[in-house]
Amino acid sequence: MSAGSQHPATIAVSAGRPHGIGEPLNHPITLASNFRGEEGVYSRTHGTPGWIGLEEAVGALEGGRAVSFSSGMAAAAAAVFALAPKVLVLPTYSYLGVRALVDDHVRQGHLQVRFVDIADTAAVVAAIAGADVVWVETPTNPTLDVADIPTICAAAAAAGAKVVVDSTFATPVCARPLADGATIVIHSGTKFIGGHSDLLIGLAVAADDATYERLRQTRLVNGSTPGALEAFLALRGVRTLPLRMERMQANAVEVVARLRTHSAVADVRYPGFGAMVAFVLAGGADAADAACRAVRLIVPATSLGGVESSMERRQKYAGDAHVPPGLIRMSVGIEHVDDIWADLAQALAAG
């Protein structure tokens, strides 16, 4: 049975493993920068078994060819470098690190940007004319807006534009944008793919061989390579990704249902899938800050996607100054949902 005909839960467990007789079941940590031989095999150029195993697994999950990088931002920067757009369509609400990267290119005169509400499909399609690349983040960080990927990809293809989809929040379990026509899918593997808040890694998955080679060349010349331990941990995280997402999503659905009836909550944003939830407290920034200080089980932290639930108020960052002051972004973990809610409820009371 080919990987393409298997379920994601099976692919996550089976893809990217050694196959030879006498080989270990899993790729060990390969602490090597140089290899014997006359072919000049060097890890920055040719990779290591750990990178290759991770790339095979994530590529199989996404239905493309993956390249690993030192962080999610390195993967995002590689996508920009590889496609070299002159005009970029970018979501107004999107990860602040990507917007900072794009702003830097704009200041250097390399790029023009058209900002759009990525959930307004008509506005996105209207902005595509004359653009080289459409950057889609779905669900968006931190507002959890959802894009119509098939329609956007079809419009981009008709206009001769490429599409990059940041699918970090959705993961390959909830979405496969390459099947909808995307050119590149990127992930901060630091988040759900790694899943244990113990590594930095990024991945970019290409739909075609030419784009894949451009991404590999970008990693080579920019030197944005992953570490040996990080690749090992990320691949181990992939093995349980579908299982973790199943529990996290079930917990998120229940937490959302309870938030929607809570008197302290003015708005709840949840796309109906995944483990990310955003909610706005009626008391604004002060109430949200108080709630984040009051949690005991839930971790007040800026990253996300780990087995532990975490949350923070996002408008306190300059790059997210345009989101509602009382918006809390929550990453729902795998703890028992009643314990998550008990801690969240007492924190909301404190706010």
C-alpha cells in the first residue's frame, strides 16, 4: 500500500523510517557535519539521515517534498527567497514575525505588499491581479480567520501567481493545501509537529520538483539548517501528531462551548477544527492580563502547540497592536478537559 492511499495516522507512524535489514527502527541522532568519501558529502549540502527521515514523513503527510530548516521563520524566509516575489498579497491578520520579514524586504525596496482580509475571498481574488505570490495563513495567528484555499489557489493559478500557505495551526492532519493548488506549504515544526515545546525547527513542502530544488538551494546558500537533535525530536513528534491532534481538538471543541456561555467572554473565535482558540474578554486588556496571571495548570507562554495548554494576551506585542485589546490566544493541550476548564474558569473569575 502506498503512502498516498494510507490514512494520516498511519503515514505519521510509518513514513521516514530506515528500511534495510539490521537497520534501527528509527533514525538515530546523527552528530556529523562531514562524511568519508570522495564525493564531498557535507551535511549542509547533502543533509543527514535525521533530516531526510523527517522530510520524508512530513512530505508524505502533506503530499509533496519537504525541506527542513532551523526554525519556522527560516522556512518562511526561504519561501520568500525561493519565489522572489515583487508584489506579495499578505493577510492583515497574520503572524507578526512574517510581517516583520516582509516589512524588511519592503524597506529595502525589494517588495510591494497588498494587505487583505484573508477571510474575505472576493477581496483576496481582487488583489491577485499583478501579484507574484499570495501568502495565505489559515487559520490566522492570532485571530483564527479561515481562508478559502481552493478558490484562492484557482484565482492565483489563472493570474500566474504562486501561493504559499502557512498551515502551522491546521497541521497536515486538518488540511493539505498542496492538494488544493498551493505551491508551498510551510510549518513552524516548533509547534504542533514537534509537539513538546522542546525544539525549534521549520519545514517547507513543495508541490513540484523545481520549487523543491529552489528551497534546497535556499537552505544551502543561507545556511538555515536544522540541528541533529531537533530533527530527531521533530520526527519523534510526528509519530504522535494525529493522536495528539485528535485529543487537542476534542478538548478545544468543549472549551469553546463553555467559553461561549461565560459572562466574562465577549467573543469566541474557533474555526471548528484544530487546537487553537481565541477569545476576547469583555473587560479588555486588564481583564485578559489578570486572567493570564491567574492560571495555574494552563501555562502563560508565547509559543503554542505543545501537549500542555498555554495562553497569552496578544495585543501587548507591537506587531499585534491591531487585534482587540482583550484577545487571548489559547493553545489547547491534551490534559483532561475538565481540569483545563476548571483552571480557565477560575482565571476568568480573577479577570
